[in-house]
Amino acid sequence: MFKKILIANRGEIACRVIKTAQRLGVKTVAVYSEADAGARHVDLADEAYCIGPAAAGDSYLRGEKILETARKSGAEAIHPGYGFLSENADFAEDCAKAGVVFIGPPPAAIRAMGSKSAAKDIMGRAGVPLVPGYHGDAQDAALLQKEADKIGYPVLIKASAGGGGKGMRSVDKAADFAAALASCQRESKASFGDERVLLEKYLKRPRHIEIQVFADTQGDALYLFERDCSVQRRHQKVLEEAPAPGMRRARRNSMGAAAVAATKAIGYVGAGTVEFIAEPGNGKSAGTFYFMEMNTRLQVEHPVTEMITGLDLVEWQLRVACGEPLPLTQDELAITGHALEARIYAEDPAKNFLPSTGRITHLSTPAESRHVRIDTGVRAGDAITPFYDPMIAKLIVWDTDRSAALARMRAALEQFQVVGVTTNTEFLARLTACEAFATADLDTGLIERNRAELMSAAPVAGDEVLALAALAELLAIERRAEERAAKSGDPCSPWGACDGWRLNQDNHHILVFLQGEREQAVTAHYRPGRFELELPGGRHTLTGAWQADGSLTAWLEDVVLRANVVQSGQTLDVFFRGTRYQLELHDPALHEIETDAHGGNLAAPMPGKIIAVLTAAGAKVAKGTPLVILEAMKMEHTIIAPGRGTVTEIHYKVGEQVAEGAELLGFELEKN
Ligand code: ADP
């Protein structure tokens, strides 16, 4: 086994690799960007080296700097994690030249699978079924349009070099093809430095099923069963599971055999994933599966495989990279129980899953156990920046069967509480509760089809939530009064009293809570040892206190309410019975409700670069007209006209960087 390895990555996967290395007695070297100086992976590693500024191109993608760090620190091998340099054949080659082991497949195998088009060629020749489509070298727009017409709409345009759902556009009709192609090429160029695309027939209700493979340097290969990753948004996985619900033994064996054949065909070594898109059978036919691509690295969702096999795939990676044979044979592998993984992202499902940046001010997670695993690289106080993937954590659960695992997932999601950025936890909770998911009626369109149910607005704070929020604020008022009294040098002064006593006034507080646009008032009357609350639903007695674990307990009459309440300034986040309620304490003296009669200006939803201006000052546009395209976090975001109106001014040129909230253009909404 290696004595010391370097992990050329950050976040949860760097932490994940360090954990196994430490268990095996292998010393670890972390690398980090200036933005990550205080990151968890830096703290966990035995040594850590700064490799440059925040932007990935200046740090985590700097192969030569990373290799230099490996040499300097005496690391014998480099684990690339996923993303960044993990599928970079040149880097793997440079490692070999420098005498450092790249923990991954040989450069030739990475290269062979690096382009989706080339990979399809190889697989087609090896007899693996392919989705009908075009993956040729010729790339001129007219030819591509002709090929798309031939395939028949809907058609999917994919970046050949693509990954992570980027550079992918589905096109419903011939007239939309040219614009979608241009946008896809732009995004591919920006993300992968390569604008080549391929075309595929867009399957209507497919499932994404992938096979985990492993191969060693002795020429042996096997598969560690499948994962179902059909639940996706923006063609990106969000909820994964193993085994795939409804998977028959014969189907599993044939997919496994195809995956192993693919692995052997390219002389693969290490951990890999062969992704298939599957069309379900309909009683008469058994359904089909088609090769999509092979990922030549450890996959984000590998933990579900670990949970059902009881194996540590990072340990296997290290052993294979050292030249050891595969630890087990195909016959020795078995599936036990069912595992689910939910990816918790800093993103806003209501805004088409736009990443959310900011500092995590509060992070509380369920306890880890045999049933619950959390892979994360983020701690309270850390920032989610636009520089990297906005994933906060992977929440993985295991139990003896799917429904028991699902119950565990729902309970764990309720306990996963984040304040400071918008997250998808409630969306995930709804997703795991929805009928289609619960009954495993899975396909890649599940989220889109159930959008209305999954996106429903947060429930209105009722009396119980308002009572909890009021209690938190009343206790805060009490604490502030005590602090003032202590500072004043006269702790017994009536001015430091916190019982609501006022000269010539009724002893009460009126607390006005805003939840979005909704305003609700709570009047709290001070009584000895308790409050009398006037809530929208009636008058009730309230007592309560903070608990040692940071939670808040309230007694509303004789009902006990427990919640986590996080207060920062005027904002209160109440986590109660699995729902997060975001309330704003409204001080009428401080705020004047602003109404914007002009429809306002269109602001950048996040920091980014302007890559296209599609309009001009003076242009009259219809509602929904695309105006500006912003590239942020390597994805394109189109800013559209909020209604019919006139563009009055354009504030930025193509290529310019903009800050979050920057007005991109002036816009006058037309009055009806
Ligand atoms: P990436 O490498 O960007 O993840 P993939 O080729 O793996 O791209 O595809 C990502 C997802 O897009 C798939 O899991 C599936 O949901 C969807 N997809 C890909 N190809 C097709 C297709 N031909 N028809 C329908 N959906 C597809």
C-alpha cells in the first residue's frame, strides 16, 4: 500500500478519500485554492498546500503545480476524485512521466472514453447497443440540422466532451434546432474548450441505469451491480439508488456483462461507470438499454453501491492502483438491502435550480449511524462560492428494503437544516414523499411531470410556528435587556427589566412577522413567568426555553412544541416538523414597502460573465423575450423580459464580469 497520497480535489470527495486513506494508514496531502484555505479537507489532511487563486483554472486544474506539490511532499500517488483533472488523459500521462501513480485508468482508456462520440464508436464496434443518432466528425450546422431531421424530433444535442448535464439541449422541432445548437456549442466551448456535439433521438420516458465496474492490472474485471439515477433536474442527478427498483436478475446480468465487455475492450483499470439509458418493457417486450457514456473515475453516487455491497470503493481504488488484484471475485459479490442518496445542493428549485451562493450560518445534520451516512466537505461558517459546484452534502441511507430506506431518508431530510443559502432539502423531502417516487415509477421526466406538486410554495406559518418565532424573539429581547443591565453597572435598575414593563403603557410587544408578502402580527403580553399571546387563531398562554442542544421548546397552553430556530438580525428560520419557515421581523418604523411602478431593472441572479446581448437600447420586446445571456458556474442563464416593454439601456458588454444583483439593463414595462 502507498505510504502517502495527494488528493487533487476539494469538498466532499477530498474528505471522502482522506477518510479511507486514514483508515488504511496512508498519509494524505491536500491541495487547496486561496478560497478554500479554511476548508474541511484542508483540516482533515496530514499536510496541505495552497496551489493558487480561487478560480479552478488557477488552482485545482493546474496539473503541473499539483505534480510539483506531489513531488515536494513525497506523495507516491494522486487521487483525482471526480471533476477537475479526474478525466484528463494528459494529466494522467504527466503523472506517469513524473513517476507518480495516477489513481485511475491508463491515459489511453480515459482518452477512448473522453469523447462521447468516440466512445460510442468503440462501443458500437464491441456490440453494445447505442441510442439512434449521429456521432460523426463532420460538424457544420447545415449537416447537423439534416441529421437531426433524419433522426426525427425530439432530438437531443449533446456536447461530445460534455459532463454534468452541461452542453445538452433537447429540441422539439426543426425550427428550434439552429438556436439550440448555437447555445449548446457556446456552453460546450466555455465548459470543455471543445464545441463538437453529437445528436441522439430524445427518448420519451427513459431510465438512467448505470453499472459500477472495476478492473485490475491483471486483466480481471467485474461489476458491482447497478445504480438507478433516473431522478434528475437539468439532466443532472439529484437522487440515486441501488439496486434499481424492479431490476430483474437476467437484465442485471446482461447489463453487467455488457459493461464488463466495454471495460475490457478499452483495457480499463480501476473504478469506472458505464451509463445506460433504458427504455422500460411494456409486458410484451423486455425493454431495451443503450450505452450512453463511460465515466472513467469514481462517481459522485458511489456510496449507494458501497452501502449495498458493504465495500469501500476508495480502498479498492488504492489497492488496484498499487497493483493488487481485485479483492473479490464476481461470485463473491452480493446485494444486501437498499440504499438511497440525496444530493443536498445550495440551489433554488423555484428558480429553475439556480445555484445559491452565500455563507452557511447554520448547519445541523442528522446523526450518522449504520443507516445514515453523510459525505460533506462543508461546515457551518463556510461559504458556497460561484467558483465550485454548489453541493453541500450527500445524504445516504440504507435499510433492508426500499420502503424502509425511504422512511429513513424522509426522517434524515427533516433533520438536515441549513441557513444562509437556499437549499433543495424541502424539494427533496417532497420528492421522496411523492407518489411516483414512493412507488418507484421512475424515469428521467419524473421531476418535470410532478413539478406543481414538488414546487408548491412553503406552507404559511400557522399559530404554532408564530408562537415559536415569537418565543425566540421574546427570549432575545430578554437576553438583550439582561446584557444591557449587566453593562450599565446597576443590574437591578428597572430599565434593565425584561418583563415588558413600560411607563404608562400596557406591558406588551407587538411582533410583526413577514413570510414572503404575507404579514402576520402576534401580540405578546407579559405575565409573571409566562406570556399571553394573541395569535391569528386565538389567545394562548406561552412558556418555553432554549435547550442545551440548541433547540427551542415551547408550551403553547399544554401542547409541547419543539423546533430549531435560527435568528440572525431580523431574520428567523424556524425548522418545525420537517419544514423550514423563513420569517422576517418587520419593524414598520424602519421599512417602507417599496413598490416599483416601472417593472424595475433586470439584475444578474448570480456573479458571472455576459456572453451574449440579444437586444439593444430602444428595442420593444414581448414578455419572455431573451435579452441577455449570462454565464455563471459554467452554465448559461438567460435573462428574459418580465413582460411587454422597452429596453431603455444596456449596462454591460459581452465579456464583462458582473456582480450578483448588478442591473444588466434598464427596462420599462408597458402599462396595459
Ligand atoms: P452528462 O455526461 O452531461 O451527464 P449524459 O450523456 O450522461 O450526460 O446524459 C445525462 C442525462 O441526460 C441522462 O441521465 C438522461 O437523463 C438524459 N439523456 C441523455 N441522453 C438521452 C436521450 N437520448 N434521451 C433522453 N434523455 C437522455
